[in-house]
Amino acid sequence: MTRRSWPTLLLLVLCLAPRGLEAQAPACGAPAELLEPGVPLPAVARAAAAGRLRVLVVGSASVLGPGTSGPEAAWPARLEAMLAARRPGIQIEFVVRGRRAATAQDSAALLKEELAKQPYDLVLWQTGTVEAARGLEVEEMVETLHAGLEQVHAAGGDAVLVDPQFSRFLRTNSNVDAYREAIRLVAAAHAVPLFRRYEVMRHWADAEEVDLERAPREARVAMADKLNDCLAKALVVLLRKAVAEARAAPAPR
Amino acid sequence: MRSLVRGLEGPAAPPGSGRDLRVDLFRGLALFCIFIDHVPGNWLGLLTLRNIALCDATEAFVLLAGYAAGLAYGAELDRRGYSFAAASLVRRIGTLYVAHIFLFVVFTAQVGFSAAALDTTAYLDELHLDVFAEQPYLALLQALLLRFQPAFLDILPLYIVLLLLLVPMLPLLRAPPLLLGLSAGLYLAVRLADVNLPSWTGGGWFFNPLAWQFLFFFGCALGYVPRRPDGRRGRRLTLPFHPALASGAALILLLGGLASLISQAEAEAMALLPEHVAEVLSAVDKTGLHPLRLLSILALTYLVAHLVPVGAAWVRSAPLLPFVLMGQHGLPVFCTGIFLSFLGRLALELSDRWPMQLGVNLAGILVLTAVGVIGAWYRLRGSGGRPVPAPESVALPTRAASLTNSGP
């Protein structure tokens, strides 16, 4: 090897290494089985083919990216940027509606309000955290979700449910499992993919990949940014698979 | 340890005359499972009843608590009259209330500790978990009124209200059809009208006592031993073995098991679940003791009661004796279990890998066994060190309201 080829090689390694890593772990190392949608998203596939995708995100504070460096670091904003970068030909519109301590009922009201304005191809509904933290009735959340998902489908759109975030504090001090299980059953009842954020985040925490609770104070903002970025990446994987499934088997709804 | 177990003191108690150790065993197992299920993140939690059935340890606990109450207070009622039995019941309720408030204080301290340890303010901004910090005086008042029940502190308030409901119903122990009819009527009315006791944080109680009372009174009716006019003990209410009933019960459990296994599976297996079945399952609420949950626990009880003979040798085997002892000292074991679960949660918050998992569960079983042993030792010493009581009183606790005996 000549002396001259060294810089070339170095350049090559620098260019390839991150891409190689990314191919290995498209969602910060989240296990692929956690990102299986299980059901297709036909409306999203149709919208992507038509060149215009309208996405509505509803939920509580975490859709606004609390603790991050700014609104553009929250996971819905990161997801929008990633989708736009992946598919520059598609016109992507994102509407994010959420507020602190919003219950499923509050989110359902926001959903109704937005659906009255215009139809959406995809609704990302993040729910369960506030219910679990406050120990609200599981059945009330279930009924609200049933009604809301029916509205989304009636308006011709697809939905993806997003369950609570993992936190040791939440696990220790609330009965979060009861709410997670109910959300899973609601998703199955409406043939809607569930983004298992709790399991994915628990995996990241166990693997010491992203662990907001154990991050030192000065690193916390950077960690929150990374968490939101990783969540968006994981959602991209799930959405991509669900769209691929819809294309492979265009099921009439 | 054998000599400490009630109903095992005599060398060979004739079957049917002594204490039903199966009840103690399953009560002990339910108590241990409640400890496990109250430590979120505990790996043993994947092996408890809730994973393979539509019901869980809570249902077992409430049914067997009813059984123990029917046995103990029914005997008091027959021997010393209503006023005495009602008074000891009220005394027991007082003990439970004080225990609950003590556990509430421990819980508050634990939340404070883990909030400080994890420094979670930014992360849990959206959570109103810290109601205690926001409105401490009001929170304390609401806790005293049982209207503020933090997660995992919801079983004792349920139990307190169930025993309160038993006070006026005590005489009806002698008329099981009337008792069960009234109770079933209330259960149905509450489910149809969607009535629940109010909770301060919104909605109703996590366990609605007005619905759960049916399972409790069902247990009471099973536990009560009628006294015949000649003073001898009559026969308990039993549902005889019938192949059709047994296969029906087995089918219910099988379907329930299948449903709960599928609903925990990965997304692809979950997609196999028909949508309307998933919708039905999503409506199976624990709060109002959904009929499917009720049916599951009754089917399980029926099968266990008939498949495990009263004098089964394995029930008396050494490895299970700790659980029998736990079951015979229900209240202190229950309270200690809840207390330990707080410590267990803190421990698993620090690390949830296998050394800590092993440590938490071993400590749990050792301490709970120790509580059972101490309770039994105290009872033996209290009764003058007589290891063999008079045969007539073997199954009938002498002081039903004392903390250390076999009361609920």
C-alpha cells in the first residue's frame, strides 16, 4: 500500500462507517420484531402513491418533545423531516396537536376538531401515559379509543396507536401494564398498528443506548434530543413496513 | 415448621373434620403472587396467574378472603350472636384501616425517595403523579377518606368496604340463596348502571367494591359452616362434581388462557386474533369485575376444589408449607407483602438484572414465611402452648378478630 492511498482509504472508511452502522441499526438498535406493524396501512400507501400525505399527531406532552432543545427536536417534527428526506417527491403535511396532561378523552376532542377541518391519511395517536399516572379508569380510555379510531377509519384514514413511554419511575409508581395491555387489545380490535414505544424504550434503556432517567443533568437535553430522534427513526421503520405490506396485499377495507 | 401449621398438629386428623389446608395453601400462593405482581418489572410476574387466565391473584384473594370471613364470623355468629360477631368484624375493619393508612405513609415516602433518586422532573413533566407535593393537606384528607388511592394501594380499601358490607349481611350467611341473590342483584345493577365509588384523582375506584362484593359473598357462602340445632357442625355449601360442569369450566379456562396468551404475543401472532374477539377482550375490565373474569375465577375454583382432594398429600408437603403458613396468617402477611413490594420496587429501580431479581424474590419469600412462622408461634404460645387443640374447635378460630389468627 502506498503512502498516497492512506488519505483515500481514510476517506473511504469515514464515508462508509456511519452508513454501515446505520444499515445495522436503522432504529438505534431497536429489535425488528418490536417494529412489526402486523397490519398494513392502505390509506398511507395510497396517499404516498398520489404524492400527498397528511399526518395528524395527537397526544399528551411527549408529542411536543419536552426537555429537548426545541420544537424541531420533538419526535413528530423529526419524523416529518425524515419522511420528507426519504421521499422528496411527496408533499408531506404534519399537524401536531397535544398538550400537557391530555387524557385520551382530551386527545379525542382534538382529533374530532381536526377531522372536521380536513381528512387525514394517517393519525398517530399517543395515549395511556396520563391515564396510568393518574390511575384513571381503563375502560373509559378503551371506550374513547374505540370511538376515536372508528372516526378515523370512517374518514378514510389510517391510524397508528403509540403507547406510554418507558420510565422506571412510571413503572415503579403506576400500574402502567394494565393500560398497555388495554391499548394493545384496542389496536387489535381495529386492525391498527401499535407502536410499542414502551418496549422499544425499555430495550434502549437496557442496552444503555438511550436512557433519559440515568443521563447526567448536563447531558439531559442532548439525551432527550437523541431519544426523540430514535423514536422517529423507529416509527419510520414501522410505517415503511406497514406501507410495504399494504402494497404487497392491497386489502379492500 | 410442621408443628406450627394449624390442622397438621394432630398425627392423623380424619379427613373432613379438620381445617381445609387447600384453602390456606391457595391463599398463601395468592398472597405471594400479590407481592410479585406489586413489584413491576419482576420477572416472576410473567409466571403468575394473570398471564394464563382472564383472572389473577386479586380474584383468588377476594374469594378466599370471603371464605375465611364466612368461616370465622359465621362461627362467631352461631356461637355468640350477631352483636358479638358484628363487633369483632368492626374491630377487624379498624385494624385494616390503620394498616392501610400506615402503608399509604410508606408509599408516599417511597415515591419521594425514588423521585429524588431518579431526578425525574423533566422527564415526567406531564405526569400528575406528585399530587402529594402539589396539595399535601388535601391529599392526606382524601387518603383518610379512601378517595385517594395511589397505584397498588387499592386492594386494602376494597377489602375494608367488603367487610363493611358484610356487617349488615352477617345473618344472611344462614340463608345462602338470599345472600347470593341480593349480592348478584347488586352486581348486575352496578354493572348495568356503571356506578362506582368516587376517586379524588378522577373516575372511580380501581376496584369497584360494589361489583367485587359478589365474589366476596360467594366466598363467604362457601366458607360458612352451618351449626345444627344439636350444636354439631353441618355441611358446607358445595357444588357437586358433574362431568358437564367440569368440562364447561375447563373450556372456559382454556379459552381464557388462549385469549390472554395471544394478547401478549408479538404483533404478527396478535394479528391472528379476530377483530371482534379483540374488541370483546379489550372490554374485559378489572374495575367492575367483568363477567368473564368472574366466570374464570369461579371455573378455576370449581376445578381446583374437585381435582385437589381435601387430604392431598402434596398440599402438606414440606416445600409448600411456607405458603400454607402464609395463608393461615393472611392479614399480617398481606400487609408485609405490600410493604416489601415498595422496597422491591426501589431495588429493581436501581437494577433489574438477575442478581437483584433473585434477591428481591428470595427476600420476599423468606420474610413472608417468617411473618407466618411468628404469627403461628405467637398463637401457640397464646393458647398456652397446647399444640393439639380440642378436636371440635380445630376448624373454628377462637378469637376471630385477633391480628394473628386465621381471620381474613
